[in-house]
Amino acid sequence: MILPDYHIHTSYSPDSTMAPEEAVRAAIASGVTDLCFTEHMDLGHHMEMYDQAPDFVGMEETISRLREKYPKINIGKGIEVGYISETAEQTAGVLSGQKFDYVLLSIHCVAGLDCGLPESKRGQDKITAYQRYLETVYASVTDNRLTAYYDCVSHIGYIAKGLHYEDNAFPYELFPELFDQILKEIIKRGKGIEVNTSGIDRGGHVLPHPSIIRRYRELGGRIITIGSDAHKVQSVGAHIKEAVEIIKKAGFKEITVFQKREPRFVSIL
Ligand SMILES: [Zn+2]
Ligand SMILES: [Zn+2]
């Protein structure tokens, strides 16, 4: 049985100190068969540490070395790209010059502030804040400047991780039309969604919410990946098996891994 963890940050990301080799060892220890490093790149992010590209040369060398040393686990080279409209062209320019196995597109910032931060609440009620977040997700998936450069949309519902509200759940029923528009665009453009397990411990459910995963399937979605979003060793491989069950329950028979940005569908039956 395949057990992929397709969202891992290491010391090549500005907010993690985990050595890549530690991540590989932790993945093997937790039964992960396929791992993909997805370091941050959020050009235009208001926090300077995120507003930069990772060390691509160092990443490449490290991954080559780890692939040789740990041949039993598949190791992918990926990136998590934060969408900021003002820098989309610059982002596309950087991505076009690099080779990846897998690229995640993420919304972290809404109207100039990372929506994980408490100050991003700006006195808004839940419905207003969540709607603005989703409108930004819609803008990202319909932005033709980036369409060629990513594979899956990461953690839809990320704002719920900010725990800004007493009930921070982010199910389909809150915005059925907007979710449908987003999911249809993703499917139409041949992209996929990621099921991000970090929301289980911080937010109460996987991101996106299981109801949205079901709806994605109903609409014909096929490409679906799983990631822990680990920034530290203890989180590598966390809740991946639970995510496989949630995906199965939503009607999927396969999950997806990537090599050189080509999807491969693997049975989970
Ligand atoms: Zn993210
Ligand atoms: Zn991440």
C-alpha cells in the first residue's frame, strides 16, 4: 500500500529547521513510501523571510544525495508557491527556470496579510473573512499567468488554521457556489487538490473539509494528493492514513503522486 506525504518543509524553508535527512528518516519510520519536499516560496509576502526563493541548487544536491542513500523511499523535489497577484509574473518567471516533480499552489495571504496571523482577522466576522479568503483562492486558480506552473491547490481552507473563531470549521455548506466555481476551475484546468492533514490538529479537520473532497469527486475531480505540511520531525507522516480513509469515503479509488510533474494514479482499495 502506498503512503505518500507530499507536503514537507525543511531547513530550505524559512520557517523550518528540520534537516532534510531527518525528514526522510522520520518518513521511513512512520511508514511513508513516497515523500515530496515542498519548500516555501511566497514572493511579495509581507514578512520578509517568506519573500524569497529557496536555495534551488542546494535542494537539488541534497535530494540527489538522499535518493542515493535511501533508495527504498521515493523522494520528490517540490515547492509550495504562495499566490500573490502582484507578483504572479515574477513567480512564473522563477518557476519556469526550474525543474520540479510537484508544485503546490497556496493561498497564504489575503489582501496583503497572511491569514494565519491573528491581526489578519481585522475585526471581520467569520463569513466575511472566509468569503474573502475563498475569493482569493478563486483568483489564484483563474490566474492564467500561473496555470502552467503548478499541479495541485494546497490546503483549501487554510484560514481555518488561524483559529480566529470559536467555530472555525470550513465545510462546503458555507459557500456552495463559490466552492463549486473553484473546484470546477481546478478540474477544467487539469489540476488537483491536496488533502492537508495539518488541519486535524489545528482547525479540527483536514483541509479542505471532507465535504469539499466529496464534492470535488462528484464534480469529476480525479487528481488528489496528501500532505502533512510537516515543519518538524514529529509531524512527518502525521494523519496520512486517516486522510487515505477520508479520500476513500469520498468515493476515490486512487490517490496521486507526481514525478517530473506527471501524475501517477495509485490504487487505495
Ligand atoms: Zn501552506
Ligand atoms: Zn506548507
